Amino acid sequence: MKRNIVIAVVTAAALVGGGTATALAVAGDDDDTTSVTRTDDDRDDAREDDRDDDRDGAAAPAAPGKVTAAEAIAAALDHTPGTAVSAELDDGSWEIDVLAEGDTWHTVRIAPDSGKVLGAQQDDEDDAAEVRAALKNAKVTAEQAARTAESKGTVVSVDLDDDGDDRGWETETRASGGDEREWKVDLKSATVTADRDDDSDDD
């Protein structure tokens, strides 16, 4: 009996795909030949696809909006006249709470990149009397407070603190490095001071 073992190296696949391919041909007692071919190209392509998927799925850093808090408040008041009581950059848009005539509350959403109104809805709130009492002798609006606090960083929220004697506009700023700070803007003088609840040192 005659047994032949033939080992062939296939180079064509390596030249086409940049990988390697190896063929092993074994001849048994008969002349019939069985060959097994293994290529590395498919595995290389699969690994490359996985890397592409990982890159595509990675969350890209959110780009800062062009519209400031003060500009968002102004746009909201153009749409819904009244008194802006709070503004917050949340879920990809500015949300402005406006106390309108008749003590009705409205939430106006502003696009942070264009300043366009994305939507508005009426809310059910019952603290209109408290808010109007807190702002009765105020000289500084939410928009003015936001502009004043811009000296401390990018303003990401403005909210009226109407509790107790220490009333004012509570503002939150974000520095270029991502650090967030809280400030209090006086309702009459627009003086900016570090919020007492903020443990950080004042710059």
C-alpha cells in the first residue's frame, strides 16, 4: 500500500486579503484527496468590525450650547410673557419656568444651540403667592442674575430661593474643567456670593 502526504501552502489568499491561508492535503490509501483550508482573513475582518462597533457606540462628549441661560430666559419670555422664576439646562434643552398673568405657571423649552422654542406647557403649581411676595421689592430679574453669575463660569441653572430672610437667586455655574459651583445673587444689589451650602472655597 502506498501512503502519500502532501502539504501545500496556499499563498493566493494571503496576497488578496492581507492574511494567511494554509491548506493541508492528505492522501490515504486511495488517490482521493481531502483538503482543509483555514484563513485568518475572516477573523481579522471580524475583529476590525468589533473595533468599529466599539468606536461607533462610544458616547461622544456633549458640545456646549451657544445659548446662555440669560438668552434662554429672554427667548422664553418672548414666547410666554411673565416672570421667569427658574431656568435649568436639562435633558438637552433649557427649561424655563414662567409665572404668567393670572398666576398660571408655564414651562418653556428652549434649544441650547439655536434659542428656538421647542415647546411649552402649562403646569399646575400653587405657590404663585409666595413667589410674588418674594419678588415684590426685587430689582434683579432671573435674566439679570444669570448675566451677573456668568463672571463665575457658564451658568447652567438659575432658581429663586424664596425661603426665609436670605432670599435671592440661586445659580449654578460650570467651569471649563467641569467643576460646578453654587452662588447666590442678591435680589436688590445683584451681588454675587458663594452659596453657604457650597463647601467649596470662593475663588
